[in-house]
Amino acid sequence: MLLKLSLLSTLLILNDVTARTINSSNGSIRANSNMGKKLMSKARRLEDGDADADDIGWMVNYDIKFDSCHAMTQYGEEGGGEDSLLYTQRIVKYRLCPSDACSSGCAGGGQYVVDMMEFVQAYNEYVEESKEQACEAVAENCDCENANDDDACEAECFSDAGLDYCIEAEGEEFELDRYLECAEIEAGQENNGNNNGYNYNYRKENDSCPNNQNNRANYVNEEGELQFFAGMYCDSERGGKGDHIFLGSFLDETCSYAAPDITYKCLNGGVELPFSASTGESVVKDDCISCKEIDMNADDDGGDPEILQLCEEPYERAGKCETGMEGPYYIRELECDFIQNVESRFSSGGGSKSSSAIAWAWFFAICTLGIAGFAYTLYEKLQRRNVNLAA
């Protein structure tokens, strides 16, 4: 009983801090408030033995859709090195929409926020698995039994199907996975050896290159070495609307401080960094993707449909606002104020670096949101085990 009261008190205090940080017009969650009564009602349903609270089977009737990305300056040990403890935290806002409403406004859908890297990793895994399945399906139906050159025949089948990515290219291919998390750019490693537009004299001929002999002194580190990094960023950090996630070059290992846009080209013989702003191709698209997993190469055994990992994995860690949804058994609404604040804060295209007050507000909001989510999850588990609400 003492632990129960302690957790409830912690929740109330944390919610009050979040409200003051994000929206001073909202009060804390009190037991006799409408929200407090709603939470207790949900807890009572869990106590009564409702085992479906964690079931995500409802997602088979929903599509997932990328909505926007956002970035904020943070302060902490994750900072960009000994000289600064400031770093950039990036998040993604996405939607879960009824499949019949995803492309027409997402009526009855939910809104979610999650760490950008977690979302993009799940998204990229989905893209790669989809490509692999498509390639296998075409290969299985490609009649090359009597062909003089099996590889050439199969390549023609892929090309006819519009799947040129299935054709193995010579040389080392660019791997997006490498830069989903900030990583050092290794000069020439991505394109050297296949003559794919590689120009060994590019940096010497281009005075804008940071590794040009005239500029390198401005970019060497304390050890006298040139070191650059590449990773993801939200286009809102550089004047965009928050609807694209690009790869870019950076000066630090947390990918918080931008390097000249031309850096990757200078280190890789004039070859453009894939998924960079100059290509216009975002790492994540805003297409509607069904959460019902479909394996084109598997037999239908008539069992319950599987949930796409792209829908399941980010959902587990996301802040949730599910007001008005009919799918989830247990509607999550605790993070609605935070998610709505993300939308309103960045809807005008403004950033978070122009004001230290805003940066600190976001810092405390993120921390509080994480602690509150953990505390409430623990509270739910205790409620399910042995909670007597009438006591």
C-alpha cells in the first residue's frame, strides 16, 4: 500500500512539472479530477483481469505514417565532447491511422513521438525486408533455365519489373545503416574501387573542401587529424518544415555541429552523399504502410495476422496520444499535451536553438516525460497484480 501511494504521488508531481514546463494553463492530475477518475477507471478495468490491455492485434486494421521530425538543443553527458555538453536531440512524430482513412486525413487515428534513430532503424529494416521479398518473388518467376547467362537473364527480369536495386553492382555499395547513428566518414571507403564518378583530384581542385590544403588547418582536431562524421538530421534544423530526414556531414561525434555541405563529396572524390539535402531524397517517406505484415514468400496458414515490426517496435517506446481511437483496448492520453506542444512549437517552422529558455523547457519536458512514462508503466503492472481500488 505504501509503494502504491508513493508511485501515485510521484505521478502527480511529475505531471505537474510537465504542465508547468509545457503548458502552464494545465493543472496536475488529481485523483478527483476528470482525468484522475479516468485513469482510476482504466486501472480498475486492469485489476478486474482484462488481459487484452497490452494486445496490439488491433494494429492490423491500421496504417503507420511518418508525420514530421523535430530537433532540440539538450544539455548532458551525451554532449559533443570535452569542450561542450550541448547536443541535439531529434524526435519523430508519426501517426497510426485506420487503413481506410490514412490517405484522407487520418480521422480516428493516434499521434506518437519517438526518438528519431529508433523510428528510422525500424523503417529502414522494413524497406530492406520489402526489397528482399520483392527480389526473391521476381527471381522465382524468372525463367532462366535455358539462358546462356543466368545472371544477365535474371538482371533483365529485375529491370523489366522496375527493381534495378536487385541487380548486384560492382564495388562497395553505400550502406545507409552505417549512418543511422552518427559515424565517422572514412574517406573513399564508400565508392573507391568502382569508378562510380570517383574523382581522386576533387578535393585538390575545389577550394571549398575542408580537407583542401588551404582549409585543412581550420578543421584539424587537437591531434592534428582531420575527422568528420555523417548522420541524420531533421530539415527543420536548416530552415525546412520538418517533413524530411536527411543525411549530413558534421564536425562532432554526436552529429550536432554541421560541417560544410560539401564535406562528404570532398572525402569521396566528388560522389554525393546519398539521402542528403542536395539529392532531395528523404531517408523516410510519408507513405501509408499497413501494419498487417504480408510475407509474399510465405504460405497463408489461416492463423492470426502478424503485426509489422515497423508498427510494433516504435510503439513500445513512443509517447502516445490516442484520444478518440477505437482500436487500442487501453487508450493512452498522458502524453497528449507534450505531443500537441511539439506540433504547435514547430508549426511555424521555428527552431529551438534561438532561445535558451525554450531549450531548457524542452530539456526538462523530455526528462519528465521519460520518468513519468516509466513510473506509470510500473504502476500499471502493480495494479494488474494486486490492487484493491476500493481500499
